[in-house]
Amino acid sequence: MSLLRSTGTIGALTLVSRVLGMVRDMLMARYVGAGFASDAFLIAWRLPNLFRALFAEGAFSAAFVPMFNRIMGKEGADDPEAGRAAAIRFAGQVLSVLFPILVALTIVMMLAAGPVVWAMTGGFPDGGPEKFALARHLTIITFPYLGLISLTSLLGGILNSFNRFWVNAAAPSLLNLCMIGALLFFRGDTEIETAVTQAIAVTVSGAMQLLWLIWSCRRIGVTLKLSVPRLSPQVKAMLLLIAPAAIGQGAIQINLLISTSLAARFLPQGSVSWIYYADRLNQLPLGLIGIGVGTAMLPLISRQIGAGDTRAANETQNRALELALFLALPAAIALFVSAVPIIRGVFQHGAFTAEDTLGAAAVLAAFAPGVPAYVLIKVLTPGFYARADTKTPVRIAFIAMLVNLVGNLTLIWRFGAAGIAASTALSAWVNVALLYWTLSRKEHLTLDARFRAKALRIVAAGALMGAALWAGNQLLDAHMAAGFWRRLIALGLLCGGGGLVYAIAAIGFGAYRIAELKAQLRRRPR
């Protein structure tokens, strides 16, 4: 399987979703701003969005997909159709156990919305009871999304197992389309009313994503039926893997939840929104690169390890790390060097002020050094999950979360929201270092000569791009607060120019050669 080709398929559809997400955030910045209503909505959305990240982009990929494929391979050694049927029966058993759990959890969390919001925000000391009441109301509206997206993730794991990566990758676009539609056609006369329509749109989008994946599964002959819940040995084994996998894969999101809660308690109004808007740009490379590479890598490395081909597995991991660094490092440099013009060009209009731009840009610049780490975590953890080891990434994630908490409590008082972001970036690098050290110590990963040579060339190309972006900032920042088309052209020139310099430098320094890219794109999955 070509990692570049598979990552490209997933990444292209993720790019569509992220572009739509950027449009959504631009509209939110215009109509809701970065204050009372925005802070309340973002708190309400944080927990269901956390579960989306844990399950849709973590636990089911790490626990369900390898087990589903092992059952299909073992039972289908002589008869592929028998293996397919056995795997689908297993998925039906998982659904029957998962469904009542999700229903009960959703009901409990909706009833406990008040205490949950208070635990996250301390009652919004800066906003008073009105802000707390709004956040509680919005939380009740958005919580059904949690159950809907978890069921969607189960179906997405099945589709990924049948190499239908594009279907699952396209689903998040429905969330953004629903929220964009709500902002354009159903927004209220006030920022509070508009925040309520956004909360409703979140839950509606969960239903639409679930229906999309049900229809897609039926198109390939997969129909799951609910039955009396039964904890078969296989289901028990998978459930034992899901919780640690969710924590291990979701360390970044859990850290962000902690950071958001601290900002709501101790920082001025608007800080929660600055963190959100900066993180939207910060998460873009993770969605396009980390999740794409990790999703494409997991089935391949699972097959290689299952066949006892550790040499091929090491080669796969090295090429995945190489590809991730090649794509993530320039993104990190761009977000750090050009944080102010990017935030100004994307968000500064309507209710989003110049002061909000400076606040969000400081947070983005602090997040940016962690971008390669966020991506590398997604690339390194499949090395554990393919070996049915979900506990080690959890232990490492807990250490990283402790580092993040200590960093937050140390830096928040001096640097505010930017201190929170810097702590998140630091904890991500701690996570990467421990993941790599553990894999290397167990002789599951050895960095080869090609990776080491290319890493230095990638850094050199990135440094040249950073210098070009700094010069571009001086020329183009003044145009970022102009009209829509002028801002769009200025952003295009800044980002496109930086990307062009990086591409030329990467080829010139030998970080990637055109022949290598063509060869990768010509390979097809086996």
C-alpha cells in the first residue's frame, strides 16, 4: 500500500471538511464574535467534540479495526465470504452492546449538564449566572451528538476495514455544512440566539452523519441488526481495548479540555474563544496529515506484524514518519511566523476585533511548535495498536497530561492564554519522545539512514520558507483587514508563496525528489 496515495485520499476529503470548517469559523467570528455567547457555546461543544475526537479519530481505529480484520482474516482463511460474515456478526454484537450504553450515557449527561458545565468552568466567574445558564442550555442541546457520532464511528471503522476510507473521511463535512447553513439561514437577531441555532445544528449534523454511513454500509452489503446485548469474549476484548486507546489517542484533546476549563475559570472573557479559533488553525495539519497517515498506516502495519515481517513494519513506520515530518514541519513554521496575518485575514471582521486578532495570534504562535508533535503522535501510536498494546500509550498520555497540567498552572499567570497553548505544545513533545523511546527500546522501531538524512534536509527547506514568510508578512499584513476578496488574495499570496518556496527548497535540498513522489502515487493498495 502506498502511504502517500492512501494519505492523499483521506487528506483530500479532510481538506474539504477543514475548508468548510474554516468558512464556518469565519461566519461564527462574524456573527457570534469572541465573547459572552461564543465562550458559552464553545464550552457546550467541547465535551461532545472531545468524544468525537476520541472515538471517531482514535478508539475505534485503534481497537475495533485491527480486531475486525483479524476475525475476517482468521475465519476467512479458506473462505473469504465466511470471514466477512463472521466479522460483520462481530460488529453487530458490538453495536448491540454499545447502543444501550450510549443512550444511557447521553441521558445522564443531559440531566447532569449543570454540574458538568460548572466543573469545566467554575460557573464562569467573569460572566455571571447568565453565561453559566446559557452554557448549560447549549450543553443539553448538543449532547445527543455524542451518541450519534459514536455510532457513526463504529460504522466508519467497518468501512475503513473494507478500504472505503473516503466515505468516513467525507462525513465530517456534513457537520460543517449544517453549521454553515444555520449561520446563513437560521441565525437569530442576537449573538445568543445565533449560538442556540449553532447548538441545534451540531446535533442535526450527528444524525446526518449516521444516516450517511448507514447508507454507505448498505451499499457494500453490510447491515447491522440490534439484538440482545451479549458480552462475547471478542466483544469483551474489544471493550477492554477501547478505553485505553481513547485516552492514548485523545491526549491532545484531553489536554485542550483542561486548558479550556482553566481559561474559563481564570482568564478574561474572550480567552476561551481565542484558544478555540487558534486551535482550529492549529488542528488543520493534524486533520490533514496525522489522521490521514495514521489511518492509512494501521491496516498495513497490522498485516505486516501479523505475518511476522518486522523489517517491512519498520520500513513502513520510517516512511510514515518521513512523510509526516515533510508535511507537518512547514505547517508549524507558517503558523508560528505568520500567526498575526493569518488570524487577521481569516477571522478579523464583524464581531471579531483587532484586539481579538492579537489575542488569538499569540495563542496560535504558542501552539505552532507542537504541530509536528501532534502529527507524530498519530503516526507512532499505530506501532503499539498493531501489536494489541493499548496500555503503553495510555501510560505515556497520562505523563504528558500531567506535564500539561503543571505547565498550565505555571505559565497561565504570566502569559495567559498563550501560556496554556505553550504548555500543550510542550506536553505533546513529551508524548512523542516517550512513544519513540519505548518503541526503540523494544526494538519495534529503528530510524534508518534515509529518514535521518531527509529530516535534516526538511528542516533546512523549512527554515528557508520561514524567512520568505517573514518577508511576506511585512508586505501583506496591511491587506488582511480589507474586503473579502482582497483578504483572500493576500492570504493566497502569503500561504501559496511560502508553500512554493518550501517545495522548491525541498527538491533542491533533496528532502523529496520528484521521481519518489511519482513512484509513490503510481503504487496501488494491495
